[in-house]
Amino acid sequence: MLARVDCKAQRDWLAKCCEAVRTQGCCIVDGVLAPSSLGEVRDAMYRAQERILAEVGAARLERAGERGVLRLMMKFEPRLLRFLELPELLAIVDEHVSPTAILHLQNGFILPPEPAGPADIFQQRFHQDFPRVLNGYLMSINAFFAIDEFTAANGATWVLPGSHQRGERPGEAELRTAQCVECGAGAMLVFDSTLWHCAGRNHSGKARLAINHQFTRSYIKQQIDYVRALGDSMILDLPARTQQLLGYYTRVVTSLDEYYRPGPERLYRSGQG
Ligand SMILES: O=C(O)CCC(=O)C(=O)O
């Protein structure tokens, strides 16, 4: 059975979650997102999907070998940056990685129902989001939100408990013991990013929505340079912690002028790891 805690009903949910992530590689945290917020998130994801399609084009999206993956949604839908203010998500980042950790990615998933969905897409093959094992030193953590209820029928994520912090891909027999992450809409699946997992097959007739966040130590390169992608005009209006998570305090200098700036103006601030 997968470990699960309820962040609203259990005062010690964080300690229990950390213990489960350490031993099993993952934990379901129920009740993180208010049910009243989910409709707004879904609408924002569908709008972002249209903007991404218009910007990238169907052919390039198809060529990427994935379907329904929404990268850089926040550029089109800044409301989605508010995930970075959720106290439960911040507690997970602080406890598992560090208060100086940065966002490696925020990706949305509108997993289409089959048979319209492709037969072979990357996220449906078992993989690790951080495929590097460094003597058990945790470099990266995921906070993956079910925006719709997750069921075996609608393509809920599958995880192989205990497969984290292992360099080798588990054998096929072991992968067949993977478990389906069934949970309510608004739950957050926390997992060590070295855990083997994949999306399920969606036979529900309806799309299944989710949003993945991955946070790493601050010196690991991001999937997308969010600071450059969003630009100062957008970043400077955000709360300080969101700026820090997006990488604003760990920018790489491009000139001696930038290097020799006084402390508060430095692009790579001191104490950021
Ligand atoms: O959509 C899912 O259930 C899993 C997606 C996934 O594997 C990933 O984001 O790495």
C-alpha cells in the first residue's frame, strides 16, 4: 500500500511524509488544493494549451514524442505561479532539498483518452525524472498535483515503491509490481525524483489533468531558464520566494560589471547554495 497522509487532518503529516519518501520514495498528501480552486486551474491549463499550440505548432509538438505536456504554462497563465506559494509545497521543498532549492520544471499534463492518445509516448514509459544517483544524497524532489481525481481507469500515475536512489532500471518482473496512485483531485504526490514512475493509460473517455513540479539544488540547470523566459517585468512583480524559486537569486553573470556588483544587487546572491 502506498503511504498517504492528510495535511489538513494530521498535524504530523510532514514528518510522516518525509519518512515515507525516505523509505518508499513517495507519499500521497491528500487535501492540498481547495476543491473550489480546481475549476480555475483546469480552465487555465486549457487556455495555456491553446497558446502553446499556437506558438509551437502541432507538428513540432508531435515530433517531441509526447502528448498533452504543457511546458512554460506560467508565461501564459501567471495564476499557475501561485502553486509556488502553497505552504505544503514549500514545506516539502525545504525539508527534502533546501530552502535555496529552485524550480527545475512546472509541467502540466492533459493526458488524452485513448484511442486518441498515442500508443507510445515518453511519459507512459517507466523513467526517473532525475536519472542520477549520488550516494543517496537527495538532489531533487517532485510535487505532482492531481487536478482531476486519479483512478486506474483515467491514467493515474504508476510508481514502483522503493525503487528510488537506484542506478539500475528495475527488471520487468519488478516493474509489474508497480502501484497505481489513486487519489482525489487536489492531492499532491511527493516523490524522490529518482523514483521509477510513469503515466497510466487513460480509458475513461475524458482527459486527465495534472501538474508536476520538480525542485533541485540551486546549482542544477533548469529544464527551462524561467528567469529569461518570463523576463524581469513579470518576475519583479512576484513574491520574493517565488522569484528565488524561479532562479532569480542564482542567475549566472554575463560580464565583469555584473560580477562586481555590491551584495544586494548580485545576480548570484550569497548563501544560495
Ligand atoms: O502524467 C503522469 O502521470 C506522469 C508524468 C511523468 O511521468 C512525468 O512528469 O515525469
